[in-house]
Amino acid sequence: MRVFIAGIDGYLGWPLAQHLAARGHEPAGADALLRRAWVAEMGSDSAVPIASVDERRTAFRDHFGVPLPFSAVNVRDHTAVGRLLRDFAPDVVVHLAECPSAPYSMIDFRHADFVQGNNVSGTLSLLFAMREHCPDAHLVKLGSMGEYGTPDVDIPEGFFEVEFRGRRDVMPFPRQAGSWYHWSKVFDSQNVAFACRLWGLRATDVMQGVVYGSWCPEDPRLNSRLDFDEAFGTAVHRFCCQAVTGRPITPYGSGAQRRGLLSLADALQCLTLALENPPAAGEYRVFNQLREVLSVGRLAELVRGAAHRLGIEAHVRAVDNPRAEAEQHHYHPDHEKLPALGFRPSAPIEDELQRLLRDLLPYADRIADHAGSLPPTVRWRPPPVPVPASTATSTPPAAAGVRNPPDKGKGHERDTAPGHADRGRGPGRPARTA
């Protein structure tokens, strides 16, 4: 199969291209390399050194014996994306080309605006390009389990049966996203479903849990990135990087928050199963992609235990939760469709964590050089305005202001639109304040 990967330079996109090539598929892709810029904006870098795009493509040819077609194109560049799809004529389009960070979207207005514009507009651009140039191709779009939120009922795979006033129907399960980023994914899901109904496109919307794990083959040019900063590093990766640098492992709040998880190897297996088993024309289907559900506190203890087995002294120390989220909640998502296609979990999480820590140990100094990006500075809610004692009343004032650094420059002007000098790299984070 000819597989076009939008976001091929990313944490998932780069190993997916290698995994598919090893299975005999023909990958190609595009990436504007924005993840590299966004992480740098947060004052961080990949924990595992990654090669330039040119070095990666050379290594790909060396190992798989074929070239990797690549274009440094932003999916929001509709004309360019259409040209790529027309020329490559893919059987499958895998959409990984979005800004994947809840904290980044919560910094301020300009970041929220940028993330939603980048993600929603980019997905629309890809949908219209597919309609025009490869309408029979299968879209595999990466969604997020975070779209569902944490409802006090079990979470189905996309749809559920509703009975209301004596009538029954199958409807999309309500979304209760918890960040501006996750709301952009909700909007994407609705747009993809609408395109399937409207134009007869076929799509798989993958509601993915938290992915963890490293991709470090013998040839370092084939390494995939691994981020650990507060915005782009998942909890598991942050915990592991804290452990290898001798810092406390810091779950947020009580640590009782529950999340669906799966390893990078399992994520690649799931995405491959999805693209190798396409839906019918006009069908929009949803897969919940996860292996197990664990609390954040349990994850911290698992990382501590894995570190101890490697001779690394590690401790867990909870910190104040900067997010607006339920810490005690029901969480039971269905995940039956991928196992029905043949998904079988790989190594248990304890083994994956030890492998991850081993891969990180040689880069402990590199991680320590960027350790300032680990502690949370982005706050979901503004603090209450302090009331001077002389004017205090029994009525609490309205909350105003934020702990995040204030916007600079042009305030609420939309200066992250296509064609602006930022070239899609994001609005730029203001310098941190004390």
C-alpha cells in the first residue's frame, strides 16, 4: 500500500514510516518541522538526539533500499498538499500533522488561537485535498482519548445507543474535552465525520491514549524524538527523565487521575491494523486505541520501581496540579475493535519502562541541561484577584489575571495566520516571569 504520512518527522510519524517499510508498504510524507520549533520555544529539546531530515532520509534509503519521498510542507498549504496527494496517489493518508499539546494551548490567547487554527484548518485542508485528488483513499486520523473527558459512565468507541422519549438512535458519544487543544481534536472529529457523510470519504478516527516508549535502533539516524518538557512530554516520559537525572518524580495533585496508555510498539501495531483493514466508502469509524488504564500515581510508582531495578535511586514527590481536571473519577473506556482486528499487546509496561530508562541513561546530561522545562508553569485557571484589606467585602471578586506570562505585542490580533512571519511556528512564548 502507498501510505502518505502527514507529520512524518514526529514521534509517531518517523517510526511508523520505518515500521510500514519493513512490512513492504511504500511510505511518503510531509512535515513542516514545527514540532522541533515548538519544543525549542519551551526551552527544551528531544531527550534522544535526532538527525536532520536529510540524514534521516539517507538512513532510510540505506536500511530499506528505497528512497523516502518527503516534502517540507505545512498541511495548511492547501495547494501544496493537493499537489503532493495528486502526485503520490496514496491508498492511505495518515494524519499526524497537528500540534499535540494541551499545556501549549493553555499558555494564553495567542497559543490557544494558534493551536486551534493550526489543527482545525490543517485537517480541513487535508480533507478537501483528498476529496479532489484521492477520494478513494482511507484517512487514518489521530484523535485523542482526551476528547471524551472523564464522564461518570463507561466510554464507548465513538458511538452509543440512545433512547429518548420513546425513540432510539445511535449517536456520537458526547465530548467533554479539558483543554483548547483537545477541543480542536473534537472539532476535527466532527469535520471528518461530516466529510464522510457528505463526500463518501472513508476514515478511521483513532482515539489514542497516552503513548510511551523510545525508538532507538542501532543506527542513531533512525532515532525518533522523545520529549520531556511540560508541554510536549507525556507524564511517563517526564517521570523517566526525572528519574535518570536524579530528580523527584512529580505526579500532579493526588495522582488519582486515570488515563488509557499503550507503548509506542503497540501504537504502531494498532495504526498498522487500522490502515491495513480499511472501512467502506462513506464510513466513519472510531477506534479507542489503548492497552490499559492506570492512574498517574501508579505510573509514577512503576517508573520508580523500574528505575530501582536498574540501580537508579528514584523518589516520588507530588506537586500542585496546574490543570483543571477531576482527580477522582470513573474511567472505563471500551477498546474492542482493534483486538477484533488482531491487536495483541506486546511487552508489559514494566519491561517497556526499563527499556525506556536504559535508552535515556546515556543522555542524562543532555536532559539535565534542559531540566528547567520540566516543572509546570502553565496554569489552566486564573487565580482570584487579591482584595486589599481596606476594600474587602463579603462578596468574593471575579477571578481575573493569569499565572501564565502575559501576552506581549499586539494583544488579541490574529497574528498567527498563514503568511505571517512566524511561518506557522506558533506565536512564541513570552519569557517566564518569577
